[in-house]
Amino acid sequence: MSALISFDHQPRTRLVFGNGTLSRVGELACGFGGKRVLVVSDPGIVKAGYAARAEDFLKEAGLSVEIFGHVRENPSTEDVDACVKVAREFKTDLIIGLGGGSSMDTAKGCNFILTNGGRMHDYWGTGKATKPMLPLIAIPTTAGTGSECQSYALISDAETHVKMACGDPKAAAKAAILDPELTTSQPQRVTVCTGIDAISHALETAVTKKRNALSMLYSREGFRLCHSGFSRVLRDSSDVEARGMMLLGAAYAGTAIENSMLGAAHSCANPLTAKFHVVHGEAVGVMLPHVIRFNAQLPEIAAIYESYFDGDLADRISELLWEARMPRTLTEHGGKEESLSELAEMAAKQWTAQFNPRELSVDDFASLYRAAL
């Protein structure tokens, strides 16, 4: 950068990183004044025994615990409402989001409605919660979304399936426990999808219109950690050090999102998920190389990419997709030429499109999808 770009950053989330740090959840919950703790998680995490382990640590600290273990992928307003019902009946005073981004988003969504009333639609946007919210502890079990370091919950309307980004500084987690050991049981497909998502976050936040001196610091270190750890995890899923690199890198990239937002790769990805049910990480991955090439036509953006990777960054992302055995074309996801116009119209309406460093028309989005066919 020729000049440092201004920013206003107020750290909201305490980061507790290291192997075995799940054991500190009771200590942290007590420190935030919790007495009746709701653990929000998904069936897979419950089955893996992580929710029960968290419950044991919380009870050892003298806390009452209720587990809501029914979170679904890409949570909707129905998931949040079900969680709120349990939280109200239990009279919870502290919430824990344990799992992937879906669990953390559901926990945040529950917090909005439980403390401020109404429905999720009332909080679509930024800063619409007028009352204090309950303390939240985020415990990611995947190295991907970085939701543990963000104040936004991404919740879909159960009827229209439109994704609503509901954000407020009060919704940010008070603490995030980053325990690499919790990520070792991930299926390989989850590992690669969330890993590519984290890498995309580090790269998109580095170049958005909202990037600044602080966000770029987190973007750069997030990419370094994720890029270094990803191939190692692919080679050896039990490599806990590499798992830790991915987990910390994803958290840093999440912090970058909080300060910089995302861009066109995510704008392109959401329509693929909506129309062809492509898993988010795969949808972002298949589009990312083409968005990098599109943005790199701006000299200042090309310079940033070159500072991140000594070589062709777009080709490197394609290599990572190949290493992970992920689809590298839209055709493999069911995409066809006749679907591109509809996809492009949908992508142009995505909220992240406005932050991409290069302006995109509907035709530009169609060209990106065509390049990915």
C-alpha cells in the first residue's frame, strides 16, 4: 500500500487457543456470570461426544446446562425459533455455540430474539438490537467460517430461502475457544470444504473496497496459516499442528471479514448453493480462481495478490482444489450455459458484491460463471 488506510477497530472477542482448551469453558462461563448455560450444537457434534464433554466441564464448574443439538446446515428462521423456545423454557443466561458456522449462527440468532424480541427479519442489517444481549462463547469445531470472530449471524428465511445477514456489535462472542483437537474428527469432505472457505475469506478480505491496514494484517496471516496447513491436513488428517494452523487462520480471516467484508467469489457462490445445492466451500472454491483473475486486472490488486503468493495465485488455488479432489468446473456441479443468466442476476443482488474491488455488472457475473463452466 502506498499509504496506510484508516480503521476503527474495537476487539470484542477474547481468543483462547491451544490443544485441550475446551476444558476451560466452565471457567470462562463463570467469568461472564453464567449460571444456566445453553449449548447450541448439531447432531454430528453431539454424536461425536463434544457436547457432552462441554457439558461435563460446565457442570464441574457448578453450572446448570441444557443442550440444543438440532442445528441444521445453513440454518433458517425455523431453526432459530426452535432454539429460542428451548432457551426460554430453560431460562438461560449464557449461550455457547459449539460446532461449525451453522451452530454459531443459530446461537447468535437465538440471542437476538431471546433478548430483544421480534423475529430474525427485524435484525437484518447492522446494529438493530436496542437491548443488551447475553454473553456468548463460540467454540468452532471446523476451520472455516470464522464466525467465532464475527458479530453477524447468517440466517435464511424459511419460506423464501433468502439469506439474511444480521449483525450487531453486541452479538459478537465474548470469547472463542480454539481447540485444534476438536477438529480432528471432521470427515475429509468437511475438512476440505471449510478449509477452502477459510482460504477464500483470507484472500477476499485482502482486496475489498473496505480493506484497511488492520484487516490486511489479519488477511495476510490468515492466508499464511491456512495455506501452510491445508496441504498438510490433506496428507495427514491427524496432524494436530496443521489443524491448529487452519483453526487459527480461519479465526484471523473471520476477524478480517469483520473489518473488511467479502467480495465477488461469495456473491457467485450463494446462487450456486441456492440453485444447485452446492456445498458453500465447493461453490466458493470453483469460482475463486476466476474472481482472482478478474480482480487482478486492477494493478493495485494484482500487487496485493503477488505479495501473498510468489506465483500465479489463481493457478495455486486451482492446484489446491485438485489436491483436495474438489470439482473445478461448474459442469461438475450441474451448471449449463442456459443457467448462467439466472445465476448472474442472482449474484448481482448479493450484498457482498458491493465490496468487490472491481465493479461488476450482470454481464460480468455471467462471464465469471462462463469461465468456470
